[in-house]
Amino acid sequence: MFDGIKFPPGALFIITTLKDKGKRCYLVGGCVRDLLLNRSPGEWDLTTDAAPQEVTRLFEKVIPTGIDFGTVTVLIKDIPFEVTTFRRDERYSDGRHPASVTFSKSLEEDLSRRDFTINAMAYDPVSNEFVDKYSGAADAGAGLIRAVGDPVARFGEDGLRSLRACRFAAVLGFTIEENTFAAISKTLPVTKKVAVERVHDELVKMLKAKKPSIGLELMKNSGLLDLFLPELINCLGIEQPPEYHKFDVYWHSLFSCDAAPAGNLVVRLAALLHDISKPACKVEFTFYNHDQTGAELSAEVLKRLKFSNDVIERVANLIRNHMFDYRPAWSDAAVRRFIRRVGIENLDDLFSLRKADTEAMGRNIGDSYLVELKSRIDKIVTEEHALHVKDLKVDGNDVMRELSIPPGPKVGETLDALLEKVLDDPAQNDREVLLKLILELR
Ligand code: ATP
Ligand code: MG
């Protein structure tokens, strides 16, 4: 089993140490799944029959991460390993956390509390013992997400599991086994009670998948999307001008999200939500102002889903600006105003969004104009043209002195007016010239 895999020395050390004390210890959960699928594990979780206090005593650096739930973090050469005592979960009262946990002497019992068969395998790399009571390896081979035990009961205990099912389907490119899938819609009232922060985390993980559309479509078909992102459901069946668009707004949004770079959460979110206001703005085949109202609506949606203000602002800014209509005839001043409006730091993201948007129209519309716009932008940026008031060669003090006025709105208005002149003609950003201009603007 797992020939040729290099296991982290820290994990091997923990397992050997515990086994020397007569205990059992296995790699478990996500890491075993990922090894079987030839993916590199994000973290190496271990499970043992030793009590948390015992684990704590055996190793030098141990953090009591979740000691009440049996989890401690053992640091070996500063690399963290989560070691959890075999557990049995009892009664879920809030649909999320077990009301109590009891420790168990049985690995099998511990595996039975885990959510999916592919997450319920354990492996001891020292003795090469592989424990797969629920045929997780077969399901991994078949690309199936299958609940351990009765799916309705399991999703009824913990409503987060149905979202995890959709997330794993997207990330691994798997399908959800039929009965497991059917259980999602039967347990929606439980999932509805899950803390939004947990939902947020699952969405973020789903958005890192090669194709988030797999997970989102499963969420739609099971009723989960209706709970957490009903705005996207409103996009279903909203037709668009066929010469530009092959898909309705719902599918266009999902495919845009797939086409956006997987590692860029902000662009992925912007791609998913950029047309979210189209249903409300639709008049025949036009969607007037959907960029502005879409920015506002997405900010609302993302706030509800507990995204940070920074993410919300950046996504809204991209959506607000996603309809820019570049033509070679744009003057340099127009390019400078475009850079200022979008913000230099957001331009790469806006271009990524536009590429994803164009690709997801499904009509082979080229985007080579972006190369031209980009090179014009690069030129302006390297020439360090003034784009903001702070880039002007004069400041508020100069304005107040030249005009003999006290601080007030007039100072800002004057600076804005100077900037407009400089955007039109960068040569005007010269201290002597601007000081003269201040007097003329009086
Ligand atoms: P990833 O780390 O990629 O998100 P993972 O499977 O490792 O995937 P974790 O949340 O790290 O997920 O959980 C580790 C293991 O704990 C899982 O593999 C699974 O066995 C178990 N587990 C996690 N969450 C649940 C849950 N809600 N219900 C039952 N078992 C769970
Ligand atoms: Mg994990």
C-alpha cells in the first residue's frame, strides 16, 4: 500500500512513539483520501487510542487545540500534527456540534462517526495496515461521495455535511452517490441552522476547485443554493442576446467562475456574481445599469455570507467596472481616467474577470484588445503620470496659501480641478504651472 510515498518524518515519529507505548496510531481522514487520489495532503491528521493527556505527556511541544474534543496539536520540528483520540459522537442538538463526545477504544467506532466513506479510512505506515471498513477506496476509485451509514441520519446530525458533500464533489471532480444526494434535500432545515461562518468556509474551499460549477449545480439541484445564494437561482432561464451569449445568466455565471483563476478568490467571486443584477435589470435583451446595481447586490450577498470588508470592496469594485468598453480610439486621458477609476492595484483582477466573462459567453469572442489596453496602461504607469490628487506637484497648503482661503471644501475642489487638467495633459503636472493654474481657477 502507498509504495514510494514519503511520509512526513514527524508523523512517523509520533506513530512510532505511541506504538512503543503499546498504543495504536493511524493517519486518518483527508490525508489518506488524498494519498489514494495522488493528491498532496494539506495536513496530516492522526488518530489514536491514547488519551489526550497521554499524548501531551509523550511529546515535548503540544498545544491543547481542542482538548475537550480529544484533539491536541503535536509540533515536531515546528510542523503541526493534529492527534485526536478515537471518538464516539453522541446526540447532535444544534445540528452542528455533538452535544458530548466520549472517547473510544475502537478505531472502527471512530471511523463510523466520519462523514464520507472516502474520509473514513485509516492507515498505519509503520506496519502498513490499511483500515477501510466502509469501502472508501472503492468509492474513491469510482469517484463517489457516499455518506458513512444512513445519509439522512448523518446529515440530520450535522447540517454542514451536505455542503461538504458538494464541496468535495467540486474539488475532487466526483459525483455524489444517489441516496447521499437525496438526503441533502431531506435535511435542509438542519443545514439552514449551520453557522454562516462554516458555510462561508465551505464556499471558499469550493471556489478553489477547478470547476466550482460542479458544486454549485449540486447545491442548486438539492435546494442548498436556495438557502444560501437564492440570487443566483433568479438568474436561471434569463436569456441573453444570442449573438454574444450561448448561455442564460445562471450558466454564464457558473462558467465565468470556472474560467476565472482558481487561486484568486476575489476574481472567482466577482465572476460568479458579476451579472447577479441582470434578472432585475432586464428589459428585452438589455440590462441597463446591471454593473452598478450588481456591485451593490453582491456586496449585500457577500456581507450576508460573512466575507471580509476587503474582499467585499474589491469584488464590488470589479463588478462596478466590468462593463468597460475599450476602443483603440480612447485618448491617453481616457486610459488615465480608467486606471484612476479602477485603481492600479485592481487592473490585473479586472482583466482576469473580463477574460473569464468573455470565455463563458461561449461565442469565441476575442479579447486581444486587452493586450493593447494593457500595454497602454503599462506605459502610463511607468511614466508615472499623476492619477490621483496626491500625485500632483502641489498640495492643499499651496492652494490655501495662493488663494488665501482657510481649510474647507474649496481646497479639495481646486485640487480635483487641477487633477482633471493633468489627466488631460501630464505636462501640466509642474509646480510652477500648477501654482499659476490655482489662481486661474479662483
Ligand atoms: P480538507 O482538509 O481538504 O478540508 P478533510 O477531509 O481533511 O478535507 P477536515 O475538515 O480537515 O476535512 O476534517 C478531517 C476529517 O474529519 C475528515 O476527513 C473527516 O473524516 C472528519 N470530519 C470533518 N468534518 C466532519 C463532519 N462535519 N462530520 C463528520 N466527520 C467530519
Ligand atoms: Mg483536513
